[in-house]
Amino acid sequence: MKTSRTWHYGLVAEWWANFNTDGPEIDYFGRWVADGQPALDAGCGTGRLLLPWLRRGYDVDGSDVSADMLALCRERARAEGLEPTLLEQPLHELDPPRRYRTIVVCGALGLATTREEDQQALERMRDCLESNGTFLIDVQVPWADPGRWRRWLPEARAELPSPWPEEDWRRTAADGSEYQLTGRTVAVDPLDQSQIVEMRARKWVDGELVASEEHALSVRDYFRDELLLMLERAGFADVDVRGDYTDDPPSPDHEFLVYIART
């Protein structure tokens, strides 16, 4: 199956703008941004982290590979009288017009990229930091989702592709339109630590289905020591790992690991 650069286009981007608007990452990463400006939200999407930081008066830019996500981010920002600098660039080709004291990557590593591109992305972001800059990135541990983790097993891989969920649940946006976003796993490659995931997005206006889209892409997992080696290879030093969005040391029970690295 052909995969796209990312699935965050069209209706999926609209879903993100309408419903993916909060989370502990905003304040957790935000305190680092507050103490280290200018900053870059790399993989900013529709502005889940970026817009709250702009409201607080932080000097922060955004970048993303999806023009649709950036357009929605800009639209939401302008509705509040904000004019952020937004760059349409993939992480492995990042080339901003200035350098930053802090770069944050939240939920963007390993999406529709090769392993080589992910390594290049870390190296590019290292080059985009000022001396004594700070780089922060979060990665979900592979076993956080038991169903997804099980698909690494031969008997589970033989059952793929998974069926589409049958539930007809919907969420209502501020303008009254309704959206549905569902996903399924198509294939898993344990050696590559990757899977192909399909997303289906639908939109209703006044009860009538007006649009339906499907997007597929690869999602790659990284383990702790593997990513530590990649950060070291990229030229980072003094890497600290924390569990979830706390200051706790990582444990097998945490679902996310946050890596804090310095130039």
C-alpha cells in the first residue's frame, strides 16, 4: 500500500484543529520554552502547543510538513490577532531563518519517514540550536498500547489488516459540523519496528455526509537506548530521560518518554 508523507491533510487536519487542543505537553514543554527563547515547535500541526505559547507572549515559531495543518494553525492564530512564523518543512530538511535556544518535537518522530530521515532530523535540529541550546522530544513506548504491541507477534500479524471499527460515533465541532476519525493497522514489521496505519475521516453537515477520506502512512517505534544512541550520534550531550510529562525518572510503567538534550 502506498503511504503519504503524513496523514494530516484534509479532514484529518480539520479534526486536529477542532479536537486535538489540550494535553499535559503544553505546560510541560512550555516551561522549557519560557526559559529558553526564541523557540521552535517542530511538527507544530494546527497549533496545539504553539497557540497557547503565543498567547503567553513567548517568542516561538512553528514548522510542519503539512501545508493543510499550517493553514489551519495560521487561521486559528489570526482569529486571536497573532501572526506566527510558520515553516512548511519536514524535520529532516529543517532550515529555519534563525537559530533557537529551545526546540520541541512533540509526537512527530517516526511518522512516514525512514530511519535515515529520522537520524537526519535529529542532526538538522542540532544544527538549528544556538550554543548551549536545549532539545526536547517525546516518544511513546511501543508497549503503551497492548493491542498494538500484540501485533508484533506472528499470529497477530497473520490477522492483518485489521477491520475498520464499526461504531458510528461522531464529535461535533464548534460550527455544528460532525466528524468521525477511525484507524486500523494494515501491516507490521517487527524488524523495522514499524507499522502501516490507515486513517479514515468523515464529515457531516446538517446530518448529511459531505466528505470522506482515507490516508495511510508508516509509524516507527523507538526504544530508549536506541534513541539515546541516535541523539549522541547527532551531536547532543547531557541527555536526560524522564517518564511521561513529569520530572520522574523513566520506568516500564510510563507511556511516554521525554528526552532532554543539550548542545
